[in-house]
Amino acid sequence: MRMIAIISLLVAGTVVMAAPASEECPRILAHAGVTDNFAGMVAHTIHSLSLEDIRYYFKSDATEENGIPTVNLDLDAEERVLPNAPLVGYDEDFSTMGLKSFDMVMRNMNRTGHYQTRDDNILVQIAHVLHMAELWEKVAESYKNIARLLDPESDICACVTDIENNDILNYLNLIAFKLRYPGITSGNHTLTDRYLSPRTKRSAVAGSGFGYKVSFGYKVMRSAQFDMVNFDLSDLELLKDVAEILEDGDDPTAPVALDSADHWTWWRDMVKSLSMGEEGYYDIAVFMFCMLN
């Protein structure tokens, strides 16, 4: 399947066309081998991406105006989604991305529950950044092949970069809500009522005693659902709509805390299950190439 898709890129990806209408994009992307899960996989992959990560894995001369939207990891900030992957200030005295990411988590320990995730277990936060680093490493391998074949001026890239209409921004906003308000889309009224109560709307609950696993994966939504939610509104204005319209049964808590070797078995298997496979890495690589070139 990937070989067919790559051949499609070689044939179609070099054809420069007028910008296609958004309704034509599903056909164009399918012909290029991009899957139906494209938007959700891309949003999950870029939600915590930094400019330093982009420069290391994808394009060494990327600028601060890189055009890769990300979730604001300051969970108390008004702005949910940032227009560009930010320069976060990795400690360049470390030579590996693993230690640079670990250092960022540790530097923000005093912001636990307010930075990156509502979870107060530092091991969950470390597991998350290492999971993302492995994901970017896999995508980077596909990116090298895509860069040799795809014309950034092609109709494929026109569709991929139309983030206003291809649901990528919608998924990023959804991820932001899930990170800020764990369980907001679960349909579990014990959780959602805490957020919707007038007295507690801004007091998202941190430190459940179990690990919030929501930041590790994503659920597939329908465009029609997103069409009913105006993400330009504030959190307070949107909480009810997100809880009801975007309900997906996504339970944010893990069945066991990440606090022992025995419990790590569950977490390890969960992280392994999140592999997006060759097709997913291809989708994300196409997005990254088109956005950065």
C-alpha cells in the first residue's frame, strides 16, 4: 500500500494545479494514499511539538514562524492552540533529545497539573514525552522519502495544509479540551458535571490518583460534529458543547497508577498499542513536509 502511495506521489505530487476546492480534497488525498484518519493522527502527533523538535527531526532551518499549530501546554492559558510550534528552550548542553525532553519535564515539576497534563504523576509525564519522541523518530524516516517525491506546490499539499477545513485545527482544539478537562467528552456525568458547575468551571481537577492517559491517544470524530462547535469561543462558553456534542466515551483515567513494576506492564502495553503503523507515519510525514516547505 505504501509503495502504491509513494508512486502516486511521484505521479501526482509534481503536478502544480490551482488550489483545489475543499470538497475535492478527500479524493485527492485518498489517491495519494493518505488515510481517513489523517487529521486525528496528525493532531495527536503535533500537539506537543516544539520548534527544537522540528529542527531536529524534520527541517533544521525551520523558523519561529513555522506554521505548525500545537496545543498550548500551559493548560491555564486562554489561548488553547498556538499558531506555531514554540521555541521552548531545550538545554543544549544535553546531546540527546531524550535528556532534553526529560529536563523539560523536570523543570516544570512545580507546575504539575497545570503544564502538559492534569496528571500529577511525574512518571506519566516522562512516559508521554518519550512516547512522542519515538513517534517523531518514526515519522522522520517517512519524511525523508516524502521529501524526495512530493512537490510542495502540488494539489496534495494544498489540501494537506488547509488546516482550517481538513479538521486538524478542530482535533487540536479537542485535544486541548481533553488535556485541560480530563473526561470532558467521556459522557461520565460525575466528571462532566464538575466542569459544568458554575462554581467550578475554571477549576479543572488535577491529581486523580490514577494516570490520565488521554494525552497518549486520540478518538476519531466526524466532521459534522466539529461543524456544530465554534472553537473561536472561550473555554467557559464551549464546555457544555464539547461535553455533549463531542462526547466519545473517552475515559481519561488508566485502570492502574504508574507506581510499580507490575503496573508498568499495563502502561507499557498501552503505549505500544499506540503505534500508528507505516500508513500513519506516512500521513504525518506528508503533512510535515507540506507545511514546512
